[in-house]
Amino acid sequence: MISSLRQNPQAIETAFISIITFDSVAKQVVPLTDLASFQMVDIKATGTTCLGDALKVVSTCIDNEVAKTTADQKGDWKPLVFIMTDGIPTDDWQSGLEEFKKRKTAYTVACAAGSGADSNLLKQITENVVSLDTADSQSIAKFFSWVSASIGVTSTKVEDAGKEVTGLGELPPPPSELNIVT
Amino acid sequence: MNDVKEFVKKLFKNNNINVPAARVEIFDQFLQDEQNAATINIIIQNQNRLMAKWRLQDRIAEIMGQSVRILNASVGKSYEAKFDFDKFGWKDITAYEFAGLQEAGLRYDAKTKQITGNPTQSGDIKISFRFKLEGQTEDSSFNEKIITLIINPDPKSLWKNLESDKNDPHWKEDDVTVFARIGDRHILASSKRGRSHANVGSFREDDFAFKDLENGWSIVVVGDGAGSAKNSRKGSAIACNGMVDYFMEGSSVERLQAFDELLHRFQENRGEETQKQINQFVYNHLGKAAFQVHKKLEEFAANEGLHLKDLSTTLIFTLYKKYDSGYAFLSFGVGDCPMAVLNSDLSEVVLLNWIDVGEFGGGTRFITMPEIFKNEKFATRFGFKLLEDFSYLILMSDGIYDPKFVVEANLPNIKKWQDFLSDLSGKNEDKAQVELKKDNKDITTQFSRWMDFWSAGNHDDRTLAIVF
């Protein structure tokens, strides 16, 4: 995903990426890093699913790392948030969602990977929910290549738009492995 | 001797052989036997050799599994990254070599413990780091660890320049640069399609217009069509030309004539009252112009079956006229495009508008938004300035403002404008020079070249109009 994103000139000059994992705890494993310097880390799915905690962590990270426009500071573009989960939250996810809703994102896409995840629940987090029938490495890879294409399109759109992309309709068509949850 | 004894005892015990008290003497003799002593020695040596071999294997496996990250490189950018054995805990490496570095345009400098060079090709480069450890013999083969080095492509090489579709009904030229007389001055203006649009073959969405009007007035207009709006290129064209057309209408010419009298009164008596009358005049007259342009966009959208927001565009304009006592500037602006006048000795900058910037990048406002006209800040969008003389009147779209001024706080700073002018006169990376003189025959070529300056991440359409 990352190497194809590096081929997009707009992305390599403007995009920053951060990774937050959540199992029994949520933690930011890669701080917001410019695409040119970004290095992927190994992620393993283990333990429980503290989605609420993850939403809180992403909220704090947005507060701390996404710059707002002031007279002496150039603001960043609104962040795009991609959430992928293979399970049902095991913590108080609603309180996390409350925090997350207070932050402005250009858009948020949630992906329910495999039968263990609840796409209806994800619908409460964002309008834009997709699901994968199986959470195998091939389908997940397809999801991420679509994510990277979306970042490519959006970093252009948000940039010269002055207005954000809001629905999945404005993103590249998802691969066949992805089901759009309506 | 005691060590040997303990060693053999343990060995025997592991094999269920006990040496009872009654046999101790014989056992001692057994150990002292020359042949037996030699055998024991061999056993100990073999054991030590075996353990050393295992430790080596274990250590190699440890180094192989160790996550080694080196800074990403970029093609065309000189690279320098620490690759310090001590930091990795590799004090036991006795010999090493790299393979694959040279092909990538890099080399390892043992003295500075750095990988340096100028990467020539992008990709996830697999570098083979071959090493030998303490304990390995000289003739043993190297152990090989693969380290991935990410080399980013040079973004400059990735931007494509695809032509826009000339058959599109709202097509406009990708690049325009003009030089002309305006009033008692000259205007140099350029509008260029940004790389982000050229990369996908879409259109330039910026636009500009200028004109000498009746009674000594001149007008300069700049509009920046929104990237997200599908017909904003038409929106900015309608807005710019519509504004000029408005001020050419007979009724507008007549109304503007009244300004002469107002200004005369203002100069005779610079009081609150006369200032208020002028402000009122500017508000009424330019406000009407802005609203007419908004209506024009609305009509066009309705006729073409478009939404008004499909034509989203920012709009800034300045009307100016030379009087005996100096120049009067009347202005209006919606969006993130600044307008400024520099005084004759470049010691002062007068801003003609404030710019609409949002909390996040890209946020701005457009003349197509009906709420603009109802907002309490509407009255503050107008400006009136009277200056004895001026050197430059400058209007620009955010494609110039973003890379050159970056933040609002820089706009009132004359130093930044002086820097901007020296940038124009050649103080830049490409040494692109624009000689702002009316008899410069190459002025449009020079300006067009300057407009193509490189600024990472700033690839929006660019429009810049300079009256001098």
C-alpha cells in the first residue's frame, strides 16, 4: 500500500500517516509521519478489541498532531481516518465515539473484516462502512490498496477543493472483495 | 584436579553411575590414569567447541532477526544515515561487506559509520549486509542479512503534464501570460494551471481580467475556482469577466462619477462624516457589483442545469483611479486571495482585503455562497485607500500566496513583500528573473518562467497580477 502511495506525487509531497493499533489496549505505534519518511511496522491482531479506547487515542492524536490554521501557522488538511476491526468492541466504545465525534475529519471509513465484526455497530461511527467477507491476508491487502488510492484521490481533492470529500461516492470504486454496507 | 573429578562425577551421575565411598580410591586412580586423563580432556574440549558453535549460531540468528531500520532516502536528494554497529550492539562483528549499495548510488563509510550518497533509483531496495562474527574462522562464509532501504521517487519526476480537453464547452487555456498598458501604468498578469491539475489532465480553475474603464478608472480582478466544484473554471471566468462588464455598463459609469465629488469633499475635510460617505459609497456600489456577479453565476447555473456551487469561485478586485492628489483604490474580496499596494519607496504595504481561511487547510469562502451577502462581516469585505503614489498593486490567488507568504501574519509585513519582489527579480532557486520594466521585451517570457517555480506540496493553479 505504502509503496504505491509513494508513486503519487501529491501524496508524497503532502500526506502524513499515523498508525494506531487496538487490542487489549489502544496505542499509537507510529506517530504522524510524512509519507517520505514513513516506515511500516509489523502489526499482529491479538487479544480483545478496545475500539472505544482506540477512538479516544485517535482523538487525542488529532488534537496533538493536526495543526489548525492561525495567523502564524498554516493549518493541515482535515485528517482521513480508516478503522479496521475483526471483532466486536470489548470496552465502552460509546464514550470513545463521543470523543471522536468532537473532532473534524475529512471523512472516516470503517472496515468490518470477516464475520466476527459488526458492521451495524460501525455504522454508528461513520456513514462510510465497508465489509470484507473473510479477514484473510489477500482481502485485507485489497482493502489497503483501496485505502491508498483513496488517500491519493483525497489529498488532491481536499487540497484544491477547500471542501472535503464526504461520501464513498467520491472515492475510487472499491474492489469486489469490499462490500459497501448501506 | 578437583574440577576434573567433579566433571566426571557429574558425567557418571547423568548416566546413572554412582561412585560409592568404597570406590573413591579406585576412582581417584582411574582419573589419574594418563589415558583416561587424556580422554577427559578431549571430552571437555569437544563440549566447549560444541557450545561455542551453538553460541555462534544463536548469535547469528539473533542478528538476523534484529529489526534494523535505516532512514528512508529520496532520489535526487543527498543521503546520509547512521549505520553504527555499536548502536546495533554488533561489537562482535569482525568482518563485513555490503552488496546492493553501490547499485543504488550509495556507499558505506566505516569512519563516519554512515551510509551516504545520491540515490539514483527509487523502490524498496534490498541491501545485503554480509558479516562474520568473532569465533568464525577466516575461511568460513559470510552470514547474510537483508536490510530494506526505502528510496522515494523524486516527486518532480512523477508529475505528469496532461493536456486538458479542448473540446470541453468550458475549456480555457492552461497557461496565460499577458503584459499591457493599464491607466497610466502597466500590468503584468499570468494565470497557470497547477501541477495537481496538469497531472490528471484537468483544467485551470483560476482566472483574471483587467480593463481601463471610463473616466480614468481601471479594474483588476482575480478569481480562483474551487477544485471540488466541477465547473468552477467557468465560475471564475464568469466572475472575473462579469465584474469588468458590470463596471462598463452606463449606469455603473455614471455612479462611479459621483465618487469624484465625494473624494473632493473628503480631501477638503477629512472627517468622520466624509469618511462615512465614502465607505457608504464603496459598500453600495461595489456590493451591488458583487451581488450582480453572484446573480450572473446563479443565472448561468440555472440555464445550464447546474448547481450554483458547481461554479464555486473566490473573487477579488480593485478599482483604482489617479487623482491630482494621488491614487484612490476601491476593493472587494471573498476568498483566500490577497490584494496589496506597495508605496513608492517600498517601505509600506497596504492590504486591500482580509482573506478567508478556515480552521483546516483549504477552507475558504466563495462568491457563489449566498450567505456571504447576509453575513455581518460583509461590510468589512470592502476597502478604500487613498495613496499619494504607489510602486506596485498586486493581486494573487492562493496558488501564489500559499508558497510565497504561507500565513496571514506575513501579509502586513513589508519585509515579506520586499522578499517577494527580490524573488521576482531573480533571488530564487531557478534564478528565474523578471525585470519589471515597461520596455522589457522579454517580460512575458520571463514572468511565465518565474511562475513555474517549484514548491513542494504547492501545486494549485497560480494567478498573479502586478500593476506597476
